[in-house]
Amino acid sequence: MPTAIDVSSVVGLIAVGIFTAQILLGLLLSVGYNPRRQFPRLNVKLFTFHNWLGYIGLATALTHPLILLLSSTAGFRLFDIFVPIWSPTQPFPNTLGAIALYLVAFVVFTSYFRRVFGHHTWKLLHYTAYGAAAVFYVHGTLADPLLQNRPIDFIDAEKAYVEGCALLVVVATVLRYRARRGPRGRTLKVRSLKSEV
Ligand code: HEM
């Protein structure tokens, strides 16, 4: 019979998967990929998908620590969930988890009100997503799924999954950066315009 701690850990892993997909979709949006006009020519609106995945991911990430309140052994109070600096076990990884949750909430909240900020400011605020990702991948790697403060086994299946997601995002971000600087990218366009002046 799985305990509340086991369920919380699985929900945390699901949140990592959702946010990884979310960042990959965001990267596709930022390079102007359109699945209707390009491969696989499917009637999918990437923006709507990215938007809804943000809400689903945030709800999943919030549910992940709240499940610990149902555990009789974890010893977490509601305060420890939102301010885990003094939480019963692993306060450092837990605090990283809370910071990641607040950063993701900030990204979703500012996106909901993006018209208020204007596109440029909103886009700058949206880069917080990369900071959030760095923090939740470290949290997912350091946290002991049994809450027993055991040493980290970096090649355990759950840890390998989190590390794999982080690697995927790093590779995709590098590719996106290179695509932007490529022949049709803005940087090169600006350079060629300058050389014409
Ligand atoms: C739920 C509300 C959200 C909305 C409406 C939204 C909307 C967008 C849009 C329109 C873009 C393309 C921006 C452009 O290039 O002009 C984008 C990119 C991106 N989004 Fe979101 N987003 C949301 C939530 C999130 C969340 C929760 C994350 C991650 C935790 C995220 C990660 C990203 C990333 C990494 C990019 C690529 C940024 C870049 O390098 O240009 N987004 N998003």
C-alpha cells in the first residue's frame, strides 16, 4: 500500500515532466514553430496547449507538497509546506522546492496578466521560467523521496529521470539560441543591417 509520502513523490515527478514539456513547447513557440503549417500539419494550437499546461503544471506542483499533510509520519504542518526552512526533514531541498513553486506561480500569474505589462516587459518576466527550472531540477535531484535524508543516488531511476529532463531542456535551449543566431535569426539580421549602413 503506497504511503502519502510515496504519492507525493510520484506527483512531484509528474510535475517535473509537465514543466519539462512546458519549457520545450515554450521554446518551440519562441522560434515561431507552427504545427499547422509545418510537420506534422496537425490542427493544434501550440499557444493554447502551452497556456493550459502552465495551469495544470502549477496545480500539480502545488498538490505535490500538500499531500504530505495527509501523512502521519512526515510531520509537516501547513506552514512547513509554504515556508519549509524549518521543515522536519531536508529543509534545504524543501526550501528549493518552495522557491521553484513561487517562481512558476510568478511566471503563470504574469502570463495571465501579460496585456497589462506589454509584450516586451512580459517576455523579460517570462525568462524567470529558466530560473524556476534550474531550481526545480536541483530540488528534484536532492530530495529524498522517502523523506529519510538518505545520501543521493544519482543513478537511481527517479533521479536519472529528473537529470534527463534537465539535460533535455539545456540541449533544447542551446538549439533555440543557435536557431535565433542562425541565418534567419535576429542577431545576424541586425549585424547585416549595420554593415549596410
Ligand atoms: C500559463 C501561462 C503561460 C503563458 C500564457 C505562456 C506564454 C508563452 C508564449 C506566448 C511564449 C512565446 C514567447 C515569444 O517568443 O514571443 C512562451 C515562451 C516560453 N514559455 Fe511560456 N507561458 C506560460 C507559462 C509558462 C510556464 C509555467 C513555463 C515554465 C515553467 C513557461 C516556459 C516558457 C519558456 C521556457 C519559453 C521560451 C522563452 C524564450 O526563450 O523565448 N511558460 N510562453
